[in-house]
Amino acid sequence: MSQRNNSQIKLTETEFKTIGYGLVESLATFLEQMPKGKVTSGKTPNEVRALLDGGSFSNESKNSKKVVDDVFNLLSQESLFNGHPKFLGYITSSPAPLGVLSDLLASAMNPNVGAQILSPVATEIEKQTVRWLCEFIGVPTSFGGVLVSGGNMANFTAFLAARNFAAGGNYKKKGISGLAKPLVFYCSKSTHTWIDKAAVLFGHGTESVHWIEADEDNRIRLDLLAEAIEKDKRAGKQPAIAIGTAGDVSTGAIDDLEGLSNICKAHKLWFHVDGAYGAPAAILPELINEFSGLKKADSIAIDPHKWLYAPLEAGCTLVKNPNHLIDTFSSHPEYYNFSHNDDGKETNFFEYGLQNSRGFRALKVWIVLQQVGKEGYKELIRDDIDLAKYLYELAQAHPELEAMSHHLSITTCRYIPVDFDRNNPDGEKVLNALNETLLNALEKEGEVFLSNAVIHGKYCLRACVVNFRTSRKDIEEIIEIVVKRGVEIYKNM
Ligand SMILES: *Cc1c(COP(=O)(O)O)cnc(C)c1O
């Protein structure tokens, strides 16, 4: 084989430039135009499927530029654009444009960040990114950690480290069946679904999760937590982990982290904080009290692909004593010192989490952290919170809206027709159905994208502002759109 034919996959320098420049040009225009269009075309899965050429995987190669152009057209017309200024659904942020370019750079270099020998620079960049994330949320940089794909994985990774610690010496050999007492995990009823998934996947079962009531503001009831721990101890169980949430997904409420940490200390529990959404707000001096307990956590989950505006996917697990990660995920744990003084040892990230081969997801986080800086992030996050507050105030002042809650950058409210008979015994049922129909219509029509929350049994519209493109004008227009559609839907009910 003197001259290999690899022309099916290789691009010449000129082709790479032509296709690359063309794509960047299209994307630049797209980013400029996207905010002026709809959030989504609202097509059904069948309609979207029909847009893809239904044929099977082809035998022939296709022209590279044509493939990319066609796919760009499809995606730029039919996607749901979470970068749209009126996309305030779930917790999915606008990606930072520089993060988009960073992903291109990362995949061009394609380091395997599972082992330092395969990723000499990328591993150091990921380590620095982890330290900067610690600084960002105000915990000591002696915390260590690892980047993962998102919040669920960040929480799972921490959960496994905590479980390994709680289960003690024989766990790795004997597994769950070797436990002297069943482990119990505590969290409030507003904790994200990841904990249920973890309990099932990691062999403890859903009954190992002790759900504690939340108060009026959706914060865990510490009195009930302490009671539950005592009761489980008396019943011969081993209280193992307590989970606090810093920014719950429904309403943005932050648990009393100091209080939780005190209970954990008193009862020797691992204290985990799920800050997937809210932890970045710890950078704001005005929220110092809400987040003061964060540095007492044994582990923290944070999602750079949420409030730090990294493109999907980027989550991060931080652990106060990073040896717990190695102890859990390495088959040959060899403890070493995590101090700032570089001891010259390699960091092999495959020993810090579930993955073996790992991509360079740190790069987009690292680059955007540099671009924006601490003060820049303070301003962006503060503005998002102010916009959510503005939405709450407008809802409060509006005769046809009921403002329900506002914490961090999440506001909930519901539509109530002006002439609605509040004495109707079925009133709440009617309002729930009305607001659900309203939300579904809004999501399909694509002028604005919100999601829902159920607060004390009431179905609410929920807006989460993790969007640097959203303005006060968008918020004002969202109020108008919601009420206008609400009126129409109620008339036809
Ligand atoms: C978003 C979120 C999760 C899940 O994170 P993913 O990135 O979607 O996997 C878990 N917990 C909280 C509090 C969240 O906000």
C-alpha cells in the first residue's frame, strides 16, 4: 500500500478552510437572527422525522460541504433554541458563543483526558478549571474534583464517594450485602429526581431515601430531619448522607446549608450540596448568608452548562477531601497530597469518576471563565435574578396573574381570569387545567418557552432566567403573551 486512499474522510487544508469558514459564517448570522424568530417551530416528532431523508445509511460517500450545509439548514430551522431571549424553560442556558468555538478547538485537539500522559495540557487545564470553580463559589481550592457531563452525573459521582465512605472498609470487597446496617439518605421533598435514580442504580432501593417535608418556602425542615435521623438510628439503620439543595429546580429555594451542616456534624453524616443550578450565585456578595454553609459541604455538584453558560455538556463534582474520589473510583488508590505545591505526580482523571476515556469538556468552561471574569459573572447572574424579580413584580401587579414565588432567577405565577369565581368549589381544579393548557399552547406556538411547577398543589407557569440575551422588554412581552393566550384559552374552555 504505497499510497493509501483516505479521501473519504480526510479534508484537504483548502476544504477544511472552505467548509469551516462557511460554517462559522452561517453560525454568526444564525446567532444574530435567532433571537428575532421563534423559540421553536413546534413540529411534532413525526413531522420532524419526515424532514430527515428517510432512506437508509448510504453506501456512497457524499460531498462534505453539502452534508454540512444541509445539516446546518435543518438544525438552524427546526431546533428548539434555548439561546432565544424568550426561552426560560427548565434550567437550560444560552450557550456562550465563545464556548461554541471552544468546543471546536477541543475536538480538534481531541485529548483523552482520562490519563495525564494522553492529555498533558488538557489535564492541567481541567485541574485549574476545578480550582477556579472552587474560587467562583467561595470554597477552598483544597477541594478537588472532576468535570462530568451534567448535574445528574455530578450528584451521582459525589453520592458514590459518600456511599463508599459511609459503607467503610469492606465495601469494595463485599458490596452492599456486606453492610452491617442499611444506609439511609436524607433529602427534602423538593430534591431533584437524581436521588431516586441513584438509590435504584446503586443498589440501595428507593426506600433508602428518607424524604423530609419542606417548609412554605420549599426549604428542608431541619427539625424533621433531626427527628428522622434519630428514628432511623433507633431502628438499626445507618444514616449516611444528607443532601441540601442550593437552588431547587422548581422554585430556586436554597436550603439552610449552615443548619444542615450542623446536623451532619452532630450525627456524622456526609453533607452533600446539590448546587447544580444555584451554586454560581454564591459569587454574589449580597447572597453571602444564603451560601455561607456551602464551604462546609463534603461534596458539591455544580453545572457549568447552566448558570456559567457553557454549552452542553459540563457538570462538576467538588469534594472537600478529594482522596474520597480516588478511594472510590480507583482500583489502586494511592493517596497523595492535594496541596497547591505540585508534587509532580500525574493526575489521571479516570481515577476520579465513572468515565475512562474522557473528552476535553473543561476547555469551554476554562475559556469562558477567562472571557467573562469574576466581575462579569457577578453582573450576568445578578441581572438574571433581577429579571426574574421583575417578572414576579409585573405578575403581582397584573389583575389576571397571581405571582407565586421568586427565589434566585426562578419565578412562578399562574393565570387567573378576571371574572373567575374564586368560590367555585372546583376552582382550583379549573385553574390547574387552564394553566396546564396554557403552558402547552405557549410551548407549541414558540413565541415564549416556559415550563411548569406545582406549588402547594397549584399548577404554575415557571420562568428560569439563565439567559444573557433576555432583557426587561422580553419580560414585559412575556407577560402580555401569557395573558393574551390565557384569555383566549379560557374563552374556549
Ligand atoms: C439541573 C439539575 C440537576 C440535573 O442536572 P443535569 O445537568 O440536567 O443532569 C440536578 N439537580 C439540580 C438542583 C438541578 O438544577
